Amino acid sequence: MTVLELRGIVKAFGDDVVLRGVDLAVDEHRVVALIGGSGSGKSTLLRCASLLETVDDGQVLLDGEDVTDPRVDADQVRRRMGVVFQAYNLFPHLSVLDNVTLAPTVVHGRSRAEAVEEARALLDRIGLADKAAEYPDRLSGGQQQRVAIVRALAVRPRVLLLDEVTSALDPELVGEVLSLVREVAAQGMTIVMATHEMGFARQVADTVAFLDGGVLLESGPPAQVLGEPQHPRTRQFLARVIDAGRL
Amino acid sequence: MALASTLLFAAVAYLAVTSSPGWPRVQATFFSPSVALESLPDIARGLLVNLQVLVVGGLLVLLVGLGTAALRTLRGPAFAPLRLLATAYVDLFRGMPLIIVLYLVGFGFPALGLQGVPTSPFVLGTAAIVLVYSAYVAEVFRAGIESVHPSQRAAARSLGLTHRQTMRIVVLPQALRTVTPALLNDFVALQKDVGLISVLGAVDAVRSAQIQVGQSFNFTPYVVAGLLFVLLAVPSARLADAVTARARRRQQSGSLL
Ligand SMILES: Nc1ncnc2c1ncn2[C@@H]1O[C@H](COP(=O)(O)OP(=O)(O)O)[C@@H](O)[C@H]1O
Ligand SMILES: [Mg+2]
């Protein structure tokens, strides 16, 4: 069953056409890794998928429903997706617990007690139960990003969109965030993740999709796209990544 | 050292003033203890009127200022007229001297002779002050709202919060923290500008002093009124300083993103 489907997504900022008709289908319980050079449009694609940007052309379908239809209430759609950003974007004026319970209580109308109980269980699972009352600036980058993932999970999303969630982290903190993503994926969450971590993509992703100049040049199983890339641009990109020591 | 030099400077200034040829006359007409004591009760009663304007006006300024700022930060073509209106309001009242707004509102409105339009100088004076100060405060709020990084909005909206919820729960609390020092400074300014309602004939501290000056041909009541305003302003000025220092410390420790 397809949870998230992108059909011919076109997005321009002024004269700068960033996405030139991108198609992508993500089946339930599957992990899609979105790779591509800096500026290739990965973030923009994820922002279009999560309705944080309006598309200029094409459709986003969530569980078969065209959610880019202007008659659809975008707020209602966004609450069914989870997004995690490169820079964590926790709310600095709210405690860790309040960051996690905000959407469940305010958006989903769950009782405070229920939301707190669930948030504590999630924080406990990532070993941060003792940080519930702390403010985000008291946490390390890795801890903040794990809280951000938990905050996105707390709304029980249909799909989780991760935008280079380890790119802002010190190298020694990358592991703890990746292992959380791995765990979330293992539990069956449908995930689209933009990433530069090719090793991780190879292990966890079901599909790797290579974005270049706003076009999805090729996609397929990790062994194929990362092992025997068909397109010269993909080979070029992967060679650069290998040079940078990330494969 | 700082204290010693300050004291020395004060002593020299004091001697220079008190040894000037006109000093005895100035002392008698501006600093007469008996006139001061006599005028104090009326002026203090007048100051209560200023305090009322300050409290009522201050609260209204917060509301109108915040509302105007919210209108100016609305996005999208549908809100263009509202944005334009808010911008025009801010430009108009930020540029116009308060005293002119006081005259226009205070004398213009009653002249219309409309039913139900209040004629009390207290109400009209407060309205004029609110009009002018809200324009300033709206800009303070707007700067605060825009200082909150767009990624905070994106995070809130991605969780499904509506525009309003995002403003109320995520943006405004952070903006408020940033602008509190500036708001307190505006409050200090407001504390003395409430004395201007006297030009409309409201019997406040300034007007009371004026009446007594007219009766006694002695300017000491003005000095008394002035000092009372200073006393009123000092605590909020200190509070503004403390809050500013705290905000700076927090910023230096880099707690905001
Ligand atoms: N809000 C925006 N306004 C203008 N240009 C943008 C905006 N967001 C992204 N871009 C441009 O779109 C292109 C793709 O950016 P992005 O999606 O962030 O790429 P990636 O995430 O793959 O590095 C870049 O050239 C970038 O400058
Ligand atoms: Mg990006």
C-alpha cells in the first residue's frame, strides 16, 4: 500500500526552478533514502511533501488522497505527517516534555495526562526520561535531535520525513541519532529521509533515490543505486562522496 | 573613585549655581519649601489621574500594539488590505508629535458634537496617547516577531499547528522575551507623557501644579510635580535595566538556537 506519493512535483523560487517534475512513491513500512548533492532540491522536495511549501505543479497524495487540492485543509494534513529538520528546531522556550506533548494536546486534543504518559514512555525509550523537565539548550545536539524525532513520533504520523537529521551534529553524536532512526524503521514506520550517510542508507533503506538538478535521475534498491549506478551523474556524485570518506 | 569624582563634580556644580547672582531669587520662586508643602496634596491627587491614564492606557497600548503587529506580519495577498491599513496607521502616528494628536483628538472629537462621543479630557487624552504609543509598540512587537527564526514556524506548522496556534504558542512567547526590555523603556517614556493630558484640561499632576503656580506666582509646584514623575519613573527604569542585562546575559550564553 502506498502511503505517500509525489506526482510530477514542480517547484520554483522566482526564476530558479528547483524541482522539475519529481515522481516518488513510498509504500507502507518502507524507508526511502533521498540522496543528492547540496542544492539538488532534497529539502525542497521534503518541504513540498509536508506541505510546508506549495507546489507549482504536480500532486502530493497521502493515503491516496490528493492533499495539494486547494480544498483540502493543509493543517489537517500536516498533523498526519512527522517532520524532523537538520537544525532540530525544538522550541527553546518549552521544556523537553512540553515540546513532545504540544502537538498531541493542542492539535490532536488528547488529554494532558495521556500525552504526558506517552511522551515519558517515548523519552524513556531513548534514554532521556531524566531530561523531561530540562530546556532544549541544556541538551547536546544528539539529544536534541532525538527529542525532535520523538516529538514527530508523538503525533503517530503516517509517514516520517527526515531532512539530513545528522548533518548538523558532531561526528561522535551521529551514531545515537542514526540508531534511533534504525529502531523507528524496524518498528515499521514509513520513512523518507534525505541523507549523506550512504552506509546507513545502504543498510536501512529499501529504496535509494538520487536527486540531481531537481530531477530524480535514478532510484532502486540500495545495492543497485549505490553499487552499480546507471547514470554517470550518480557515479560522479558517489565518487565525490567516497572521496569525502562517507561510504 | 567613581563616587568621589561624582561627589566632587556635584559639589562644584552646586557651588557654581548657588553663588550665581540670581540664585536667591531662583531659590525663592522655584524651591520654596513652604509652597512645596502646601501644593503637594493637590499635586499628588492629580498624579492619581496620571496613574489611571498610565494603567488603562498602558494595557490598551499592549493590546492595540500587539494586534497591529499581528496584522502587519500576516502573509499572503488576501491580507494585503489589512497589512496596508496597519502600516499606514503606524506611519501616521509614529510620525506625528504626541501633542498634536492630543489637540486633534481632544478638541476635534468633541467639536463634532456627535451623540455618544465622550468629551471627558481623561478619556480623549488616554485615547490620543494610546493611538501614538500603540504605533511605537506595534513596531517593537513586529521586530520581536520577525526575530523568531522562520524554522520555528516551520517546526510548529509541520506538527499541524494552525497559523494562530503557531503565533500564540511558539512565536509570541519567544518574541515577547526579546522585546521586554524595549517595552519597558517605552513604558518609562509613557510614564512622563501621561502628564501631557493636562493640555486638554484634565486636572492631573501637571494641571494642579499649573493652577497653584497661577495662584501663588511661585514655580515651586512645577518642581514638585516634576520630582513626583521622576519618583514614579525610577523603579521602572531600574527594572528595564535589570531585564535588559538579563536578556544580554542569556543571549551571550547562546541559549536561543
Ligand atoms: N525559500 C527559498 N527561496 C529561494 N530559493 C530557495 C529556497 N529554498 C531553497 N532554495 C534554493 O533551492 C535549491 C535547492 O535547495 P535545497 O532544497 O535546500 O537543496 P538540498 O536540500 O538538496 O541541499 C537551492 O539552490 C536553494 O538556493
Ligand atoms: Mg537540504
